[in-house]
Amino acid sequence: MAFNGTWKIDRNENYEKFMEAMGIGMMKRKLGAHDNLKITIQQNGDKFNVKEHSNFRNIEIEFTLGVSFDYSLADGTELSGAWTLEGNKLVATFTRKDNGKVLKATREIVGDELVQTYVYEGVESKRFFKRG
């Protein structure tokens, strides 16, 4: 339940390099680095409702821990995978539908921040969110 609330992007680490590894073009990378992403998370047991609001899109995702679902990134990349809870960390493994490569993601609360980490093709990126 610690994830519940609204989280606003504060800063990124290595996000443009991660987007480049994902094959996202330069213009979309520049825009993506300043997307003003806001995430609202509501957890009810093992079910999650996540609303993402950014300069580019507003979507709502519902998922159950351990149950695979399809997801589309802001650039249109299609993925399939599942989130699990490991201790106090949300951990996801998604497989790209276009090339079969794996994207790993984690969400964890560190101090007063939500830290979202992505790893793709050996490139790691972190996005830091503050409650807001």
C-alpha cells in the first residue's frame, strides 16, 4: 500500500540513453525526457490501478500481480509481461512483441521518493518521483 498516491516526475538518470537503446528516435527522446509524467497508483491487495498522465498521453492500466498483460509504451512499443512483488519492491519483466527482447522494470519507495528503474540491453535508467 506504500505505493498508493500520486507521484510527479522530479528527475531522470540516464533516461535518454535508455530510450536510445530502446530504439526511440532523437526527437521523441528529447520530448520524452521532459514529459512531466504523473503517476497515480491505487493498490487493493494484489490488484493495481495505475493512471499515467504526461504531455503525450493519458492512460489507465489495471493489473494483478503475477498475471501477464499487454502494455504499450508512449512511443508505441508493444510489450507483454507481469509485475510481481518482491519484498517491498514491484518488479516487472516485459518482452517486446517486435523483437523478443526483455525490458526489466522496478518500482520502489526510497525515502520520500518513488524510484522507477528500467534495464534494457544492459542500459539502466532511473526516474525519480515525488508525492504531489
